[in-house]
Amino acid sequence: MSTLALSPARRRRMQALARAELTLLGRNRSAVVTALLVPLALPFSVRPTLDQMDLKAEGLSVGTVLLTAAVGFSLLFAVYSSLVSAYVARREELVLKRLRTGEVGDAEILVGTGLPAVCLGLAQSLLLVVACVVLFDTGAPKAPYLTVLGLLLGLVLCAALAALTATYTRTVESAQVTALPLLFLSMLASGIAIPLEALPGRVADVCAYLPLSPVIRLVRGGFTGELSGYEALGTTATALAWTVLAVFAVRRWFRWEPRR
């Protein structure tokens, strides 16, 4: 994968790819429903479970947990899940192969293809954060830079993980299956549906090193203000390590040819 420098020519090529991908996304009704409606509905489906937990003992509130759950679900479904299908579909349709025969670089192809989903995930996350702040009176974030950092790292990481998952996904139909392990693992063990503070000590310590766990911790820590400088630095380092590892794996193993 070539180094991505944002020269005017490359920026125009990526914008053209992003516009084309946005058009294709709009024609795929199932992808639109998954990306738009699922992240809106799922956070509120965990409300009954949260009401049975003693969140105050952990320094949390229902609103804060629902807010980070909303961001997590948006990252998983609007970005990760939809991009797995998009990368596989473009590969199997030989779109990626044809693009590589021109002047478009590998990084430009992957970034341009992923931009609509990433922008959708960003817009949706911001909308959900505002909605949760208004509905549950969580108040303004005490350390907004941590929330912004966590969200940006989450967007990049989910896009990279989607490209990596697409590497071993054979068909568009099987993309829904190959994406499930990370979806379920992240929802249940990364602090999205269930706060890590509610898990047993050793289990929580292990789950804290899962790919999306540091992202969720940064987003939540930005609102609660309970992350110390040392904790924020360690959490950011973990998120960056996962991001670098995912990008390296994509550079090394991403498949541009159809899997037949």
C-alpha cells in the first residue's frame, strides 16, 4: 500500500471514490437500514439491564452508559459491519482490481471506499451523543478532548478492522457471518452493552485490552472526567497499538483479487 499524501490530485481521486461509494450505499437498502436504524435502536434495548445494575456504586449513570453504548453501536454497525460488506462487494465485482490498474494508489482506494461509512458513523455518533445529553441530562463532557480522541480512534480502527475482516470473507453474503465474532465480542466485553466496571475483576482486566475497549473508555472518560492523565495515556496507547496493528495487517494481507 502506497503512502497516502493528501496532495490535491489524490484528494480529488478519493473524493470521487467516496461519492461513487455513497451512491452505491444509498442503493443498498439493507445496508442503509443496518447503518442508520440499528445503532439508534440498540442502545435503548439495554436500558432494562442497566436499570438492574448498581451503576452509582461504580461512579456511573444510566445516561453516561447509554451514551457510550450509542457511540459503540454506531462504530460497530455504521462503520465496521457496513464496510466489511462494501470492501468484499467491490473486490468480488472486480472494482478494486480495475482501480489498481490506474493511477489510484492502494491507500486511496481503501480510504475513498471507506469515507462515506466513516463520515456516517461520525455524524451519527455526534447526533446520538447530543440526544443522550438532552434526554438523560448527562451534562457536558468534563474532558471533551478525550471523547473526541476516542471517537476518532474508533472510526479509524473500525475501518481498518473492516478491511482486515474482508480479507478472509469470501462473499458478500458471508460478510454478515464473518463480522459477527467482533460484533458480539465488542458488544458484550468492551464496555458497550455492559460496563467493564460491572464485570468480575480479572475478567474486566482482560476485556480492557480488546480492540474497542480503550475507545469506549476514552469516550466515557471524557464525560465522567474520572480518567487520570496516566490512565488516559495508557488507554490511548492501547487504542493506537490496535490501530497500528490493524493497519499493518491490512497492508500485509488485504486481498485485491476475488476469492474463488
